[in-house]
Amino acid sequence: MKDQTSRFLSIIILPMLLVSCMSSKYFQVFETAAITENAAVEEKIKFETEELAFIYDFWSNKGDFGFQVWNQSDSMIVIDLENTFYVRNGRANPYYADGEITYSTSRATTASAQNNYLNPYHNPYYLTSSSLSASAGSSSGLSRTYENPRKIKVPANTFIEVMGFSMVSGFKNVCGMEVYPTAKETATQDYTVDNSPIIFTNRISYTSEGELKSVEHSFYVSNITNMPQSQALTTLATDDCGNKLYIPKTVFAVGNPKSFYFEYVRK
């Protein structure tokens, strides 16, 4: 009888604990705007020259400023990473430094199976773990080291991906904004390019038919919103074909290629 009572209580209490843990999660969502002209935004952010197309998609935990380079010409293009820089608020960070760069991101399947959700702005089968334990003011995510070569050759009519830097390292304090808001307390702080707290730039150098060229892509944070998990995520009971899912999946209810987020929990 005692064992049955214990099992019954565990069935009742465990879901309550899980709900409690889930409700303590929050998302700080950063929206950006392009400073560089001619940015086309559809499923991705796209800049084009006569020879190249540069594709961005920031949506990830702490943001990913990496990019794809599509060679639209009929000749070889060489990306010069020794002379390519990520610039954040005036501070330049080389894409090639002793052969490697280290950055944090959550664009990877983790070993944890807790509270996994799907990110609709990337591959729909790409699981991103929401089981991070960072508190406000601290950084989180997966720290990985990637080796970028000094130069990358891009054959005609192909594309390559350049691993990028995180766009923020942690929670951004905004005066007058609730750190742990309820859905009713959610507020947004807007910025212009003149008072934005963060400005990002990629200065990319490349060689085409022996000629050294460069392009610059700049963005600024145009608004910041703190929101609870209940507002940031939603649950889907059916798949894209309308079939009922045996296990409902949780996806983002917010986000787009020009935005990114920082996930944190209540202290």
C-alpha cells in the first residue's frame, strides 16, 4: 500500500515539478536592422554583388554571425580570412587567428533530451536543447572551436559556409525592463542606429580573377524584449501534413532571420 501511495504521489508531483522548471525559463530576444543597404530579407538575409551572394541567419542562442558565400560567377573566388573581420562596437576580431576561432552557440543537438524544441528558422529536424542552466547576467550554450583556413576557395556556382562569432555573450540589462516578466509584463525597448547598444559588422575580403575586393555588412540591435517561455514557445500537436503527433513538439512562436535570443533562467 505504501509503495502504491509513493508511486501515486510521484505521478502527481513530477509533472508539477517539470512545469515549475519550465516556467522559470526566459528569453531575451534581440531584433536587428541592417545598416548596409540592399539587404534582402526573405527566408534568410541576403546581400549580393555581381559575383557573390552572402547569406545570413542569426536565429540561435546568443546569435550566429557566420555566413554563407555563394559564388555566382564562372570563375574561382578566394575568401581571404586573414583580412576578414567581425567588428562588434568597434572592436575587430579576425576570422583567422592562429588557425582557429572559438564561439558559443546552441545550433547543435546536445546529449540532453530535456525540453528539446525545434527551431523553425533552420532545418526542421535540427533539435536545439533548451535545458541550459544560465542565469541572467551569465553566458551559456555550447562552446566549440572551429578551424577556419587562411583562405577558402569557392568554385564557380558553389557555396561555402564560414563559421562565425556569437553576437552576444550573455544577458543585456535594460533599465526599467523586467528581467523575469510575466506575459503581461513583457515590454520592448526600441533603439535607433545612433543609440543602439550593439553594432555588428562583417568586413569580408576576397579575390576575384586576381583582384582584391572587399564588402562590409553592418547591423544594429533595433529592439530588445524580455519574455517568459510561455510567450516565446508554443506546442504543435500536428505535423506539416496535418497528421497528429504522438509526442507534441515545441517550437518558437517568435523569431526570424534578423533576430536572435539569449536563454536564461530565474536565479
